[in-house]
Amino acid sequence: MQNEIEIMRILRIPPMGKLVVAYKDKRYTAIEELSEQNVRQLLHAAIGELITFAGGYQTLVDAGVAPALAAKQSKTTSAQTGEAAQFLEKMEKERDQVKAAKPKPAPSLLANLRPRPARNKASVTKMLSLVEQVDAILQRHLLTDPELGDRTIHLVQDPSGGLIIEVDGKRYQRPREIDDPRIQLMIKKALKEWEAS
């Protein structure tokens, strides 16, 4: 996952085993302890998503880890359905607001490229990743260039799914961030050759 955001941490405190929620280096035993309404809303939304993650509140009741909801005689089924719809709408709005607040990831150079299919069984097991394929082409080009032959330039897969360009020990995310236009051109040539193959 890219751009992960830690919303809260849940800790169990011995010896009684009480749960506390840690938010921004402070610990709370009840949501009422939070003075900021927007933080309460954020935590409510996260807890609501955790209930959905667990399969719904009734699943928690059936597992014996949550109390059953007390049936109120005065409420009709349609009123309960309306409240549930309002709650879901509110949760979806909060989710959309949180998603909108996240920074958009920068587009990857290799986003539209697909790995070449393997030609035989041996190549299936040793199939290179996209980045490795383009890096192999780049290394071949570097061997033929006397000006860049002594430079250390590699394309590496970022663990978060992006691209890292290593130039003499420095790391870049995009070719345009590199000061040397010859290196930028060499990377672009390798990408074009990979696309043509």
C-alpha cells in the first residue's frame, strides 16, 4: 500500500488487560476524553470500518466479544433502516473526505508498461520484473558509452511499487530529477527500446 496513514494504535495494558487507544502520542481509555470533534469523527469512522472488516456487529455478538443490541420496542423497522442508511451515508462521506485528503501518488514511469511474456518454461521461473528488464537494457547502453561507462547507474524496484533511479549512490524517483541530461537521455532510450521489444 502506498501513502499509508496510521490513524490510531490499540494497546492492551496489563495486568487488567484494558484497551487504550493511542493517537498522536496520547493515550485514551474512552472517546469522550478527546476534545476535538474532528478527531472523534476520524476515530469513529475507523472503528466503523473495523466492525465492517470483522464481518459486521452481529458477527462480533455471535463470537461473544460484543454485547447484543438491546431491542427497543418503540422503534419501527423502517426507522431503524433509515438510521442505518443515514449512518452508512455519514461513514461514506467521512471515508471520501479522508481519501480526498490523502496526497495523490506521482505517476510512475513504468505505469503503462507490461512485462514481456516468457518464451519457455525456464524463462517463466527466471522472468525479470519490468524494472529489471529496463535496467538490463540500460546497462547494455552504458557499456557502449565511454562518457558514462564509469558511472554507477541502476533502475531499482521501490518496495512500495514505484521506481528508484540510483546514480552514483544518490536516489531519484524520476529521470527529470537527475542533473545530467545525458543520463536522462540514456534512461529514456532504454525505456523506448524496452517498449519496442
